[in-house]
Amino acid sequence: MDTSEYIDIVNDNNKVIGVATLEEMYVKKYNHRIVHIFVLHPEEKKIYFQKRADTKSFLPGYYCSSAGGHVKSGESYTEAAQRELYEELGLKTKLNPVHSFIFISNGHKRFITLFTTYAKKGFVFQDGEVASGKFFSIDTAKRLVDKAEKIHPQLNLCFQWFYKNRVSFML
């Protein structure tokens, strides 16, 4: 995590009210924006989860969405999702925003937008970001998330919504 990154601070209505470094954002528990992307395999009807690198300062070795991260200051959710997908998996594909959530943990509020895209291959991991990744059948992914062992808490929120709405994605 690059703590010198600048992130927009948002109010309870998700309107920008200031800017802070990533480090300040977490120390002071400012509201901010996050994106998550689910990469779906179009033929095999599977979902891709990444495993965070063991060198990550937050939740190393945990399963997370296909890609995701903070919306930088001045970025739109879509721009952030495109950047994160390319940085973490080396993919440039069409993204579809599918749902927005509010995630609150330890008094810290994040406004999350979930995107989906379709891809079969071509993943290139960024050193220090992603240890590995795998396509899972939807039922296997559900069991993995439900066990909640080494699962990023935001993955749980995003996947539970996705699972309930999976028919919309023909999975």
C-alpha cells in the first residue's frame, strides 16, 4: 500500500469534502471510496478471486475480489476500477458497474462500487500485489466465502450480493 497516495475524503452522502493521504485516511478513519471488480469466465461460468501477496501490510495471503482498491483523489469509480484491474491483473476490458454498497468496519465507512467484466486468460500479476489467483465455480466460491477463513471482509459483502443476483450474469 502506497501511503503517499492521495484519496478523496467524502461525507456521509459520498460527496467529496477534502483530500488526505492513504495513511491519514486509515489513522483518522475518514470516509472514502473503494472499487472491487469480479472477473467472470464467460464459458465456464466461474468467478476469479485473487490471493493477496504475503508482503501486503493489510490481510496478506487473504482471498479478495479479482481486483480492487482505493479511488484516488480526482478519479471516478470507473477510472479507479480500470486502473486497479490493469495494475493487479494486467487486463484492459470493458467494465460494468453492477452495485454500490456502504461498508462500515471499526467506525470507518467506505463507499464501494462493484464492477464485473469477462475474461478467460491473460492475467499478469504485479509483484507485491497478487500472489496468485484462480477461477472458482460459483458454488465453490460460495463455500469458500461462507467459511470466512482468510477472506477479505469486503469480498464477503460483494460476493454475497453477487451470489443472490448471479442469474443476471448468466452464471
